[in-house]
Amino acid sequence: MKIVLKALIVAGALLGTAVPALAQEVLVSTQRRGGDAGYYGGIVATSRPVVALKRMADYAVITVRVSGDTRDMTTRRNDLKATIRNMIAAAAKGGFELATGDYVLEPLTLANYEALPFNGDGRPDTDQTYFLVKLKLAPGMTLKLARDRMDAFIKAVPTAGRSVVRNHEGLTLSVVNPDQYRGQIIELIAADAAMAAGKFAGGSGVDVSGLDRPVEWARAEETNVFLYLPASYVIRKR
């Protein structure tokens, strides 16, 4: 049986040639859009191929809202910034990380936290901002346990003035550098194609396409995610 790969970059990977990967952390709240060659093109629900790598995500992630309603704007924003600094310090001590981003995540640190935007919440003399709290997942950790730990962390943050920290959205997951799993996914596709071709008498070959596309992802159950390539194959007679 012969499997023909219609992508030179993938053929190079199978031969041991290094293939560049995008070392980015991405949210897995929905599916990565099929046909999008970059990470910033948007998200829509797409169908997932049958062949996919299922693994535990790297982080549990939750959005938090930090708000304040002190009448004086300078005092209000200074209080918000002080509360955010307290969160950064507490996260480092408690095993949490802070980040920003709707799709690709970037660390939130003392070096960049002042770039967070402040917006009113519809009431006079108010400001609010949003960012993410992350917890590294470990084997056996459930979503409930992760959520309980994150809730406890958020409630324990020392706040300044009239600042308030609250959960804003439900818990989701993130994966660091999805493209690092390309080789494992290709092995799964090759094994599935070989198995399917072997079911046909007389010897068959397989043409595989789509292996040169970026890795895509979707939520699975609990703390797991599916990582896959938008690949397909056709079995043909030799």
C-alpha cells in the first residue's frame, strides 16, 4: 500500500525535517475556523474530522471583571490598578497566571497591565476592565475542582478602595502551541488510512490532502480537547 502526501511540508515532517510551529496559546472555547491559515481570522462552528488527537488541555481559563465606582476618576483608576497589581502578585504566589486576549493569549504582567482599557458600565463615575485568570491543569483535575480553586483565588484578592473583582464568564480551556502536535495527528491519519486501505483486496493506495493546513481544535468533554488537521484521503486501486 502506498500513501501519497499532497503537501511537501508534511512530507518533510515525516522524513524528520523540522517544520516551524507557532508557539502561541489559544482559547478552546469554540472551534478554530477551517480554512483560516492564521490565528486571528475569527471563530465559527465547523465539522470535525473523525481522526483527531484527544488530549488534556493545558489550562483552565476564566474571565474576570474588575470594576470601581469611586466618584473621582483619578482615585478610581488608581484603585483599579492597585487591585490588578495585587492580583498579579497573588497569582504568582498561588500558582495562577493572568492573561489577556479573546483568541490568542498574552501574559498580563506588571510590565503591561497599565495598557488594559477602562470603560464605563453605563452608570456615572464607573470604570471596568476585563482579563483572564488561568490555572495549569493536572491529571485528574476536574472542571469543578479548577473552578472552585479559581473562585477561591478571585474572592481572596485584596482590593483597593471601592474596587470589586468578579467572575464574568464561564470556565473554558486553552492549549499552548497546538501545532506542536502535528506529527502525532499525521501518525493517526496515516494509521487510519492504512487500516482502511487494507480492507480492500488486491492492494490499494491512498491519496491524502489537507496535511499542510494549520492544526485546528475543538472542545471535548471535561478538560479534554480535540486537535486535528482538516485532512481527507481517497483510497484508490494501484
